[in-house]
Amino acid sequence: MSDGPAQLSGTLDGFELAELFELFTATASTGVLTFSDPVNATLWITEGLISYGTSPGTPNPRELLDRQGIATTEQFDGAVAATSETQLLHETLSDLFEVDAARVAAVAREQIVTTAFEIVAVGADSFEFRAGARDPLGAAIEMAHADVLTEAERRRDEWRRIAELIPSTGIITALSPELPGGRDGITITADEWQILAQLDGRRSAADVIGVLGQSAFEVCGVLYELLRVGTIEVVGHSSDVDDEQ
């Protein structure tokens, strides 16, 4: 982040979020947009489009790519060292280590939408924009603000539904002892299997989120569907495990 003074600051009482992004789009701005308490989130803007986002507790890109098996920490560090100010980090990862650019872009997209969802759902007292700062993945993806806000609003509605079965990320789940509905078999997607493999009756949803480096929305969305059809069941809460130790 730039150490210079903020080029733009204010409150969301004075600015609608969409209006704020429209200003950056109209001026093709590049920089970092930070939101204060209670959300304390950050979005990067690249030539008027949103290119990355983070919020408290989010692993940095180096850890995210490693946890998701996209690029090792050694490859990430090597790409950082080899990338000049005029180059883009995600391109260096692809050129030097044949890292899948589409998977890097998918991580960046998830970070953008998750961060925007938290800003919409939690809110902030104020914001600041500092021009010039580049996002930590080098604009692996650039999203129009209208698309980002539409997805953030959709997630807010979806989160309310998820919370009916998963009221907190402290919930602990495990495989059901029998197949749901007396079925002879079920089909599990690759995304579901990745999360299902982490459920041992001890790990909470928060633990799974940390291990996989995925967002709470991604993990809890899969857990919701598995709970809904009866593939898994709730066996406790992280506070229960803490009490036993």
C-alpha cells in the first residue's frame, strides 16, 4: 500500500458503494481501496476494474495458491523475485512454472467476490483510496464492479439460507453412518470430495476453511448441501471439543 496521503476518503453514508466504484471506472484508476471497522477489508482497483480483495484472517496469495495446490511457496517466491515492475506476477508464474493461469484467476475472483460480500454484509464506517498500488497477484483477473456487487448481493441472500443449517463456522460434521434415504449410492463432485475428505468428526468448518484455503462461503455452501441431503451429520461444535481437552 502506498504511504502517501489518501487521494479519496469518506463514508458510505456519503457515497453509495456502486457510485464509488463508478468513479474509479470513469477515471480508469489504479490503487488500493481500504474499508474501516467493522469489516476492515481491502479491494484493489486496476484501471477502473476490481482485481483482488482481502479481509481479516484471509491467507495471503502465497499461502492460498500453495494450500489449493496451484503453486508452491517456492514457485511463488521465485516468481516474485523474477517479476519486474513492468511485469505481472501471475504471468511470471505461468511462464516460469507453467502454473495454470485459469486457476490463479479463479482464486483472485473468489477473493474479490468474498471481500465484496463481506463489505456489503458487514459494512464500514469509512473508506480510503490510495492511487498507484498494484494488487498482489498482478491483476490475474479484472472484474466490472456491477458484476462484483451483483454476486455479493446474491451471496448475502444465499448466506441467510446456509445459516439455517450452519449457524457458525464452529460446527463439526462427519459422514453419516448410512447413505441418505436408503440409497444404494450417491454422486460426489470433485469440490464436495475435497471438503468431505477433511471431515473426521473433529475438524470444524473453520478448520476446513483454514486447511484448504477456501472462503467460508465456498466451504459452508458445500457443507450445507451435504447436510441437506443427509450425506453428513452434525456431531458437535468446536467449543465442545475445547471443553473436552
